Amino acid sequence: MGKLTATQIKNLKADEKDYRIHDGNGLYLLVRKTGTKTFLHRIRKPKDTFHKIGAFPAVSLAEARSFVAAKQIRKDQVESAIDRIDEKFSDVAEKWFDSIRANYSDEHNRKIRVSLVNDIYPYIGNKHIAAVTSKDVYLLLRPLEERGAPTMAVKVKGWLHSIFKYAIRNLNCETDPTLSVDVARPPIQHSTALNDAQLKRLFDEFENSTVQHRTKIANRLLVLTMLRTSELFKTKYSDIDFDKKILVVGPERMKRKIGHVVPLSEYAIELFNEMRQYSGDSEYVFPHPTDKNKNMSLTTVYAAVLVTRPWLRDLKFSPHGYRATSSTMLNQWGYRSDIIEKQLAHQSQNKVRATYNHADYLDERRVMLQVWSDYIQDIVNKATVK
């Protein structure tokens, strides 16, 4: 509360010299020897000066105080913004990462973390975020392109763009330097789908190889369930309802953080039960061979399938291509694309359709997967009787 009152101001008399009375919070009343009374605001930085507010009584005491209070609020906001602008890029990036990590799978978050540490922080981690320029972004991305990793360059630029959008929203900076940096986008490489003869050849070779039987089972289930490796190999027995014959993949394991239910065929149930002799007392269906508290490495099946089969590498096939293979064949067999896309846990590109399409087609998918399972089981049986 100020020291002055309106009545006191009215009663103040002129003197031989001008004089000032302090009301508080930098507000002063200047009384001149002529008798005029003027409100002043004292500002101490960058140098001590008095700014005229207005003459009394045209400007009331309450209005003068409000003017000074508003100036102080703006000053505090500017100083707060300066503090934020002075934050290091790495500090803001960590806050951004904490804000988005719940939206993605552990594997996706791991990739972001590795990229932050290896590809981004060594270049701009210690710079004030408002000082990062387009040239900094270009020099950061250029090594990725030069080492033949254009896809990673695109991803890193995307993460940088998200970080700067977050920074702008939180007053850490005013511009996004990634907007003026172009990255050559590589052509999209869709997973190669095998035809009937190629799939049969793969199983004939793989099932008669010296690969451990547990790896063969894992490979079969990867084909039968149409799941991604990270979704299948992190499966726990608690995720499987053997009575209802379903596998529930929690949102934390799914690429788009949406839970997924997979109907299990008779053959799939049989294989999951067979895995118990290898998993022992581990909670994982596919435990790590040296640590039962961890799941099998996601690269185990990839290495086993590809390492001795150059013809598959020539086709640019990897076990992820089982999803494309099953999708292609099931479409050829006449199954509706909605059912197939739901089994693959794909989101509709049509946002309106995706919003209203809540059907999971569980019964139709069960019928479809049983037919697919019978086809795969027949291939495996013919390969293993040799």
C-alpha cells in the first residue's frame, strides 16, 4: 500500500524549490514551486531516470498506481522470457522428450534418446536454444546424409522441428530454424511380400536348418499372428487368454500406442503351449537365453532367417515382410481390406473414417486367421516331414 492519499495530495503546498514524495513501488509525486503536481515513475535500469505519468488531478492516484503496477508486470514477463531464452538446447529438448514419451513405445523412445545423445547434443546441446541457427541444423544433418542414412536425417529433422515447436510454445525461442533446411527424402521402401513359392522355399530351408527349435517356433508365430517383432517377442503368458484364444498386446508395445487384440488359431495356441518347455518359469513366452527376466532379442529371428539366405536379401526381404506377405495373400484370397488392416493394427489414413471406425472385427478376423493358419501349418508340415 502506498504512503500517499488523495486528500494528502490535494493539501500539499508548493515550496521555494521543487520536491518529490515517494508513494512506493517506484511511484513519486513531483510538487513544483509553481504548485503543479505530477506523477513520476522511477526506473533504475539501465540508468536512474524518472518517467512522467501525468498531472494530478487529471491522473488520479489510483490510475498512477495501476500504471506502475502494469509496467512492473510487463517487466517481469520480459525478464522471465529472457531467462527462458537463455536455456540450453539440451535442457529444452529433455523437457520436450518428457512431454511426449508417454505417446510412444519404449522402442521408439529409445531411438529418440539415442539420436539426441549421438546425433544432436554433440552439435547444439550446449547452445542457447534461441541462438541455434539454420546453419547449425544443416551442419548437424549433413553427416547423417553423407554416411548414407537419409531416412535417419529425415527423422532427426522431424524431432528437431517438434522440439522447436515445443520451445516456441513455452517462450524458449521465437523461430524454428529447421523450416529453412531441406533434407532429401529417400524413396519409401515397403516391405517385400513373398509369393506362395518363395514362402514355401523359405520354410523348407528354415525348418530343415540347424536353427534352435524355439527360434523356429518364434518364426512361425510371427507369420501366424501378423505382429511386429517387438509386439510378439515381448509377449508374456499373462497376455494370453488360452480359454478365449486371444492375445492382448498392451498399448505400450504397439507402434501407435493403441492396444491390440489378436485372435489365436488352434495352431497358434499349440505353439504357445509348446514354448513353455523352453521358457521355464520366465514370465516371457520368448525369454532371453541367458536372462529369463528379459525377452528374446528382436534380431534373433532376423539373423536366423537372413544370414545364410542371400536370395532373401536380394529380394530385400526381412521377417517384417511377413506382414506384407500375409496382407497380399489374404487380399488375393478375397478377404475385406478392413479386416486385414485391423489385424495389422493399421490406422485408416482417412481421419474421419478412423474416428468412427471402432469395430475390431474380432469374429471375422478369427475366421480369416484360422484359414491363414491352416495354410502356414500345411507348409510347415510338408517342410518337416523331409
